Amino acid sequence: MRPEAEREYEEYVRGRLPRLHRTAYLLCGDGHRADDIVQVTLTALYVQWKKAARADNLDGYVHRILVRKYLDERRLRWAGVRLGEVPAESVTVAAADHRVGEHDELVAALRSLPKGQRAVVVLRFLDDLSIEDTAEALGCSAGNVKSQCSRGLATLRELLGAGSKVDTAGMRVQP
């Protein structure tokens, strides 16, 4: 790779790494697996950087790689193997006013969603992608994104209940 292209890649990754890790964590619910998914995503991005840099929506392109790598990883036989008790981890999610807090309740609820609904909810509300960008990242139609989102939010409302600090209408945490 040319030095200029490599510098662009490094700048892009440096600016997006926390968000990519957060997305991967919210998808899989395990910090170590999230690290692996992000690493595989960034490796694929590096290999495809020349093509990716020309994309109209680079973030959407990268999210699509990330979601595909997450889904690929789930299909592997060893993905269900646990070497020991996985410690409960918390994830930081930026609230509407850009404060950061721990949201174990939301992460636990997200883990219970089917993978398609979880991916749509994470990309739409926690990564602030549009319906079209989410559909592009997942390789599906906008209608599919809307229906998966509707079902996912309904399930989250059920799971979280009225006493929750999580506002499922906007997927934000109440102070």
C-alpha cells in the first residue's frame, strides 16, 4: 500500500476504533470476541482499502464488513465453546448529551434478541445509521430493516419494562 493510502487508513481506523468495538460488543456481548471481530474487520478493510476508500459511504461499508464478520464468526463450530465463566462486562454507550455510562441492563436485553433484530437495533439506534445505511450494511431491504427494528424494539420494551432507565423509543438512557 502506498504511504499516503496507509496514512489515510490509519487515520480512519484511529477515529472509528472505539465505535467499531462498541458495535461489535453490542452484537456479540463479549469483550474478547468483540476484539477478535474488530481485528478481523480491520484486516479485511486493510486488504480492501483501495476499493473501500472509493466507497460513497465508507462507514456503511465498514459496518457491513463488521456485521458479516460477526455473522461468520457465529457460524463457526467452536463459537459455542466456552473455556470458563465469562465475566459480566459493561459497555459504554453515548447518551443524547454525549455523557457516557454503563448500561448492563440494555446489553443483557440486547443479548436476548435474535441476531438479525440485534444487528438492526444496534446499527440503527446505537450507531445512528439511517434505515438505508443499515440495509446496506446488512445486505437486506429497507423494509426488512423496518420490520426487524419494530420487532426488536417491541421485545426490548417487554424485557426492560416500565421501571427501566432505558428509553426504547429513542434507545437512550435516562439520567
